[in-house]
Amino acid sequence: MSTFSTAPLPQKQNYFLSQPHQPFFVFGLLWAIVSMVLFVLSHKGIITLSISENQFHLYSLAFLVFAQFFHGFLFTTFPRFCSTMAIPKEAYIRIVWLYQIGAVLFFAGSLFSEWLTLFAMVAVLFAHSMAIFALYWIYKIGQSPVKQDPFWILVAHGITLITHLLWIIAFGISLVWNFHNWFALIPPIIVNFFFVFLTFSVAQRMIPFFSHSQEPKTKYFVEIVFSAFIIKTFFALIDFTVGEAIIGMLLSLYL
């Protein structure tokens, strides 16, 4: 006589959500396409956005596209940089879905309502904060004896998070009060510290890590680069283009 086991079958794992880089990369690519399509349609006059094209373009690419690309990569590699355990699925999956809810609301708000856009930005800010807190938690419990590189990655993220918060505050004020020219202060910070310095911080840690290079770094190398970006950003904020160009060239020569 044959016997049959009554033990429950193991639950099938969702491969798409099994590693953090997969959902972040896929959704980041999806929202990149949506962002560019809506931007082009607005620029051609086919649709009318509820917010300015400049704000729509920078916010969607910075916090709905590149932020997810950065999180997807760092949630996989940052624990290795800090010599600690991987980020639990329960932690990153909440961030993934909160980002997608915020993205849907943002694009809907961009088409129909400034107030819905503001609400969406707040939701994305929560997701952004949770992601950075997860990285900071990994940094704190990490056993790596050298944490300089992860520290600068967190600094770049922290500056971006503060800028994100200030953006939302200024945007909210502009909905009820004639608050002009505030947006001009945002792009230099986002571009210099999120797009460029964060990429630099990740790359100068990633390349030696994966190439197993033992070449010692120049003392205060990252500190000098960071200081140059502060000066470059300040010149951009006061519209001193000549000074900004000079700092940019000096920084390029130094690198």
C-alpha cells in the first residue's frame, strides 16, 4: 500500500522580489520611460502638467528613477562594504512598494492636481528616509574595520534627503503663497551631491572592492573632492558661473 505525506508543500518564493536590486531596477526603468514620455508630451504641448516641466523632470528622474537604481545597487553591495548581513527582505520590500505608490500618485498628481503631487512627494520622502535608515543601520552594525567609504555614501544620501525635505516644504508653501524662484536653489545640490558625488563615492569604493586592488588611497582624497563640490555648488547657487567652471576644471585635473 502506498503512503502519502500530509506535510505542506514549501511555499514558492517570488524570484522577482528575492533580491533587492531586481524590483528597484525594473521599477526604476519603468518610471524612467513614463517620466520621459510625459515630459515629451508636455514639451510638445499635447498635455499640460500641473507642475512646471523643470520640477517634473528633475523630481521624477532624481527620486523615482535614480534613487531606486542607487537603492537597488547599494542594498546589495552596502552590506558587503560594511562586512555585515544582508538587508532582510521584510525591510526592503516595504520600501519598494512605498516607492511605487508614491510614483503612481506623483504621475497622477502631475496630470491632475498639485495637491496630489505634494501628497505623493511626502510618500516618496518616507520611502527615501526608510532606505537611508536601512543603509545607516547596516553601517552601524557593520564589522568592517574601515568605514570611510560607506560614511561618504551616507553623507551624500543625507544631503540629498535634506534637500528632498526642503523641496517639499518649498513646494507646499508655493501652493498657498506666491513663493517665486525657490526652485533655482534645488538643481545644483541634487546634481552635484546626488548624481555626481554619490556616484563618485560608490565608484571609488566599488572599483577597488571588485578588482581586489590593494593600492593605498591618497590621504584626504574624498575630503578634498567633497570640499570642491561644496564650493562648486555654492558658486552655482549665487550664479557665479566663471568660478563654478574654474572649480570644475581644477577638480577634473585633480581626479
